[in-house]
Amino acid sequence: MKAYVYGANGAEIADVAKPSPKGTQVLVRVRACGLNRADLGMTKGHAHGSAGGVGTVLGMEWSGEVTELGPDAKGVKVGDKVMGSGSAAFAEYTLADHGRLFRAPSNMNFDEACTLPIAITTMHNAVVTVGGLQAGQSVLIQGASAGVGLMAMQIAKFKGAKLVVGSSTDAGRRARLNEFGADLAVDSSDPAWVDQVLQATSGEGVDLIIDQVSGKVASQNLKATKIKGRIVNVGRLGGTHADFNFDLHAARRIDYVGVTFRTRSIEEIREIFKLASSDLWPAVESRKLQLPIDKVFAFDDIGKAFAHMEANKHLGKIVVTL
């Protein structure tokens, strides 16, 4: 089968063996894939958790149809239209654990469906399960113009947040954050953003920050979070190391939690999918929660799709179809 593989000469389309499902796995005929930042790093040979390196079929997010079931797979049948996340997504066929997929709504095409699994699971877990956002609270999404950031703002609004703040360093994308639930949009590269957040919260700071940036904004986040507030670190777009004000962290008694799928067991991931589905699926089906598609590429042009992502001028998801 055709797949996008990281090889000795970099990432390229190659022929690989079609996989067979075992245990709780299902085999999916892939129809569309969503690109993610981690994929971009892996096309350059970087590891993402335990994945990566020569011989890796790239990709983490897809939509398609179930074509075969492993002997222990449950809750799904051949012919079901599904979407999910995992490894080796950029191929004609991919394997998925039966608990790591969603049924795609009947009113949603494959291009739309492939944009959602990672954003929904990542941000339901970060905002609701770990972040503990309650109706009437305030939240700041750092890196809000990324696909998962756009979803985080929508989930926060859906769960009743009274104030949603989104950050983006790009003026054009920042101007559009209100379309996805932002009541206030700030530029995290401008130190004045902290004062803007404090002004919007009567000097207290927000209840919750979902931080996809970290790096240089880490200590600024502490100033923008209220006493006994919460920060959930889901990324490192701003770098993996930076100065951190430990005294301010202690003084404001902030609950600072890191989350990632890279070190989670399949049992933990199944639970995340289950909770997101039970809490959010009516909103997904009614299109209250959705992501814009920036551009669609044919699979043969997947290299161009990654060049488009690397240019970093898009808003929403980049999709590749098979």
C-alpha cells in the first residue's frame, strides 16, 4: 500500500505492507488525514515520544471506514465511518485500537472528520478533566490560533466559561479568535498582555490557563493566573527551557500540571476518548464544535502540505486526502 514514510533520505511516499489487525485493533481504510505540529517534526527525523526514526509511517490523525476487525475488537463493525488518532495515519490503511476512535457523524464528510480527534481529546482532557473548568470561570488559551487552541476556546465556551482569552502572536489570526469563542485576544509576544488579562479579570487573573507555548511566557502565566488558579501545560511551542519564578508560583498557590499523550497507557487514552465522547458528542454532531479547514491537498502532494504548515500562515487544519 501507499504510505508517507520517514526513510534514510527523509520523508517520502513509499510502498509498504498492508497491516493486519490483532487483538483489539481495527483496520481502517483511510480517506483523509489531519496534519499536526508533531508530524512536522517527525518529517525532519525528530522523535515524538517513542515514535519516529527511519522506517516510520508518519501521521497521527485520520478518518475513514472500518474494513477488518481484530479478534478482540468491540463496539465497532466493518463499514463503520470512523475518525481517530494513533500512529501510521498517512497511509491507505491504518490500525487503531477500538477505544481510540469516534464514530463520525453522518452529516460530516471525511475531510471535516479528520480534523477533530486530536483537538477534541487533547482539549477536553486539558480544559475539563485536568483543568477542572467550571461554568462561570475564566480561561486563557495560550497558542489559541493552532487547531487545538481553537477547539479549546470552543470547549470552554460550551462548558460555560464567562471569559475566554486567546493568545496569538500573528495579528491576522489574532483578529479572528473571536470567531471561535474568544472574548479577548492578546499578543503573548507583547509583555503588556498580562496587564490586559488582569484588567479583564478585575485584577485577579484567570481561573485556568491552557498553555501550549511555555518558554518565555511561563512566569508571565503565573502573574496572569489568580491565587489558587490552575495552569495546564500541554505543549512547548515557545521552547522546552526557560526561566521560571518559583517564588511567584508558591505565593499564588497555583496548581501547575503537565499533560501529554506520549506517556499515557492505552487504558488512559481509551478513558479520554470515552469521556470526550459522552460529554461533547451532541455538540460535535450539531456543529457547535468544529474546526476550519485551511487547505486540502491530495496525498501525492503531501510534501506541499507540510511546506504549507511550515510556512505557518494557516488558520485551522491542513488536510490530506486519499
